[in-house]
Amino acid sequence: SRSLNLAVIPGDGIGQEVVTEGLKVLSAVLPQDVKLETKEYDFGARRYHATGETLTDADLDALKQHDAILLGAIGDPGVPSGVLERGFLLKLRFAFDHHVNLRPSKLLPGVATPLAGQPEIDFVVVREGTEGPYTGNGGTIRKGTEHEVATEVSVNTAYGVERVVRDAFVRAQARPRKKLALIHKNNVLTFAGHLWTNIFNKVAEEFPEVTTEYMHVDAATIYLVTQPERFDVIVTDNLFGDIITDLAAAVSGGIGVAASGNINPSGDFPSMFEPVHGSAPDIAGQGKADPTATVLSVALLLRHLGYDAEAARIDEAVSADLAERTGKPARSTSEIGDALAVRVAG
Amino acid sequence: SRSLNLAVIPGDGIGQEVVTEGLKVLSAVLPQDVKLETKEYDFGARRYHATGETLTDADLDALKQHDAILLGAIGDPGVPSGVLERGFLLKLRFAFDHHVNLRPSKLLPGVATPLAGQPEIDFVVVREGTEGPYTGNGGTIRKGTEHEVATEVSVNTAYGVERVVRDAFVRAQARPRKKLALIHKNNVLTFAGHLWTNIFNKVAEEFPEVTTEYMHVDAATIYLVTQPERFDVIVTDNLFGDIITDLAAAVSGGIGVAASGNINPSGDFPSMFEPVHGSAPDIAGQGKADPTATVLSVALLLRHLGYDAEAARIDEAVSADLAERTGKPARSTSEIGDALAVRVAG
Ligand SMILES: CC(C)[C@H](C(=O)O)[C@@H](O)C(=O)O
Ligand SMILES: CC(C)[C@H](C(=O)O)[C@@H](O)C(=O)O
């Protein structure tokens, strides 16, 4: 019999609530013969306040034993900005070499968008996850004085860029429209821009069926609100990917339904799946959070582990649930989770 | 009698067409006693192709003699990406220390927006113009090999950040709502992020009437499409400003009406005013370009030089013109310019 050994990190704020529903749906959709084992980890603000620790070597060793990781949300207004982000979230992405940050955007029927005219949106962003301005390179001199200088260094390697570009081409090739856009700012960031552009063009030769285009990141924000239907697969740098995936989430139904995977395609380390939204401390503990983004992240997790049919059942259940929401009273976090669990089981 | 000695850089693509209309409206609005002198410079792709030059020391000396600069657009698909951007546009911003890059966003009555529900949009972005990832610091090793490493260095100084933050506070203080948002990514780019945040908080103490908030750049893209009415003045870094001002232009009527100023508030060097749009080679020479963004840039130019009443007349003329467009056949570049010239003169 098969098994799925999952690390669960509820984290802060609404994290616990949404993860509970994610696991509920996961249990409901998994085939009978798959033994689901979960182990919960207490990472996040509570542990940081109690022990000063964010993510130790021992933690990483423990997480490494799992097939995958499901994360709720990390972040708390009581912790200085950057401590949990750099000390936990980014540390984990870097330690487990999560270089493919996968963020699908699909505007489902019945879902509200801030855009007029309900455009057709169905694309996926492949965001590089281990390089760029996210490496933590840089520093500060004369801190706190009028002569302070602070630098941030974006590091881009042929190795790191090629593997994520190749991953994006493979994904584009597998989709009906077979389109791939590179988003960068190669007219200003010429060193990194030329590396990205050259590798993109080189790898493109191996995928003659894929239609490619290049777009500056500033122009891309315009197209995301005026012609979002234009996009199929996007590949981009870590920082540009951070920015445009929040915008993409906003136009395709909001961060309440935006899922993401931090993927290590080699399988050397477990991949991590999480909703794009944060810990939302203002509504935490009130049963108000929408668990849909977490449930969709569970679908990404299942697809990553080869459970394609089960992932598809979750996607369908979410579509059906969202399509029936209009005009109905708001449901609690667990009511939405229950409804989705019933749908995937039926 | 007064004089206005203007450097005019039509540039590439639609640049010449829109600048012609900008000057037409400028002539029409200027008081009789102001002697307008203009000198045209042939910078851009044509000159680069002919001579290999983008902007020489002699060019800078010549430009320095003017009260201000009006630019159409620079950029051509026949020139490698980065050559004119780094060699002309950014070189000029850096040489003339254009550290306040001013980009107002106002959704005028009758103007189409991709957002549903026609929100109230009226804010201005103060983008830093001489630091951040735009400095050209960085480099490439092992170029073209599988071991290539390319870096981009964002340089941020207390001197550079404080002056632009202070400028933004002064602008916020002068507006009815008196709100200022700092946009950065201080949870990831912690070195630069802390410098920006600390200086912002320090300068805020001198402006107790200004309501401040901090927002990550990714979250800002969400608010720009879901709650754009929330913003009054925004201050941000060079790259984040580049990205969010294109998005801001898109939601508030498109780049056809987005104006900008590259300002040196000290007056040591002339400031430069230009539409946010590019050279649009696909429609160049056909009289199809909308000169409105250039005309609004002329208004920014006039306001910068103290001609507040004349600037206001242009803004009113543009509002009136836009309000009457719906349902009418499209006009040519010069027809729009003529109409605006008539309005400001009348
Ligand atoms: C919280 C932060 C470190 C993170 C990022 O910038 O990657 C978040 O914005 C995201 O997109 O997952
Ligand atoms: C053309 C380019 C150098 C420029 C920039 O990135 O600043 C443009 O996008 C702008 O916003 O003025």
C-alpha cells in the first residue's frame, strides 16, 4: 500500500484554520489504499517569541524526511519585518532549493474580479525561487548616520536561470496554447537581463512548438490588467515574480483563491505548498478565512506527487463551489472546507 | 519681459508627432509677455545609427543652458535593448540629478479604465530617480558560458533617500488628504528596506499632519487594482516606481494620458518632462498617437517653472477634451492638439 508522509506547518494567524480545511479535503480525496501520515511543526511567530528560533538545522533535517510540506501562513505584526521572512520562509526555499515557484492564475466562473468585462484568465507563472535580489547579498555601512549606504545584490547564474527557464518551457509545451513569456527588465538591468534573455532564446530552440515573447516587467503590469487573456505561461525572476503574482492573484479572483508551490523538481528535497495570502492577523481565529487557496495548494501538492486524478477532483470541486457562491450568505472557514470535502468524496 | 528657453528632444517613433502638439499647446497657453525659445536636439535612434553616439559631454553642456527639457520618446527596435535606455535616458537622469521622478495618476471623467465600477483615482507617485537598481552597478563573469554569473547592485544612500522622501512629504502636506505611502519590500530587501523605512519614519516626525502607511510592493499592486482610491501620494524606490507607475497609468486611463517629470528640485540642472509611453514604432508617422500625455507633461513643466495658472488651464482643457470623447470618431494627433490649443487659448 502507498503512503503520503506530510509535514504540516500551520504557522501564524489564519494559518491553522486554513490548513485544517486543506487536510480535511486531502483526506477526503485520497484513495483508500494511500496511508496519510501528517506531522505538525510549530514554526512561526509563537516559537520565535518563545525560543528566538525560526528554523534550525535540526528542523531542516526533520522536514527533509517528508514527501512534501503544507504551509498555512507565516508572519506576525509583533515580529520585526524580515525576521520570519528571511529566517524562515526564504531560508526554507533556499535550503531545499525550491527553484520553481509555481503560481497558477485562473479566473473561475462566478468569481469576482476587479477588472471590467470578466476577461478569460488562465495562465501560470513560473517564478525563480533561489536567486535574484532574494539571496540576501548586500549590506549596510554607516548604519543610522546621514552617510549610510545600503546595497542589495541580485545574483543570477546560468545554472539557476537555465533550469527554471527549461521547466517553464516544458510546462508551456504541455499546455494547449503553448505560449511562454519571459518577463524581465533587460533594458535597464542589462547584466542580469542579458543572461536571462540569452538563455531564454537558447532554450527556445529546443522547443520549436512554443511561441515565445519578451516583455518588460513594467509593461507586463499593464497587460495583466488590460489583456490578461494574452498570457499562458510566464517565466520570470524572483522579485518580478513576487510582484506580478500578487497582481495576477488580484485580477483572477483575489488572494483568497491563489495557490502556490515551492518546488524542487529533482525530488532531492520535499517541495512546499502554500496559499499566496499571508497570516491575516486581523481576521485570525474568527472562522472567516477562506480556505480555498490552501485547498488549491493541496491540489498542486497532489499533482506534484503524481496524484493527477485527485488533484483534478479538487480543482473541479473548487470550481463548482465558487460558481455557486454568488448571492449566498458567507460561510465559515470550516463550512467551506466541509463542502469541498463532500464534493471531492462524492 | 520673461523668457522660456526650452530644449526639445522629439526622439524616436511617435516622439516627433506628440512633441509638435505639446509645443502647439504650450505656445497657445503662454502669456504674451513670455518669449518662448526652443531648440531641437536630434538624440535617439537616428543619431545613434548615424554616429554611434547617444549623449556626449558636449550634448550635456548644451542641454544645461536651457530652462527645461521636453522629450517625446526614445527607443527603437533596431537598437539593442539597453543602449538608448542606459546610454541616453538614464545617463541624462543621472547627469542632471533628476532624483524626483513625478508621475501623477488621475482618472478623469469619461476616460475608460480596465477596472470595474469606475473608481476615484487621484494620486501621485514620487519615484526616486538616481539610485536603487538603476545605477548600473553590477557585472558579468564567464559571459556566455554555463558558469556565467550576472549581478545587479541596488545602491541606496541616506542622502538620496532622505531628499526624495522629504520631497514626497512636502507634496503630501500640500494636498487636501495629506496621505503618504512608502512602498518597498523591506521584509526581503532588508538592507535597503531598513534604510528607506527608518528615514521615512524619521522625516515623518517633521510632518505630523501627514498620515503615513507602509506597504510591500507586491501588496501595493493588489491595492492599485482593488482600492486605488486609497492612495494620495506614494514615495518609492526607482525600480518599484517604474513598475507601479505603469500599472497606475493602466488603471487611470492608460499610458495615452500618463505624464511624468524628471525633476531636479534644486534647479542646478534643467528638469525634463516626458510622456510615460514609449516610441510606439508600430503607429509612428500615421497621425494616430494621442498627444495628451505630452500635453499633460507640458503642464507639469509649466508648474515646475512657476506658471501655475497656465498649467491649470492645460489640465482643465485636457479634462474637458477627454470628457467629450466618448462616442465620437477618433481624431488624429494634430486634431487633438489643435482642439487643446483652442481650449487653453480661449
Ligand atoms: C513573505 C515574502 C517573503 C514572500 C516573498 O516575497 O516571496 C511572499 O510575498 C510571497 O510571495 O511568497
Ligand atoms: C525606458 C526605461 C529606461 C524607463 C525606466 O525604466 O525608467 C521607462 O520604463 C520609464 O518608466 O521611464
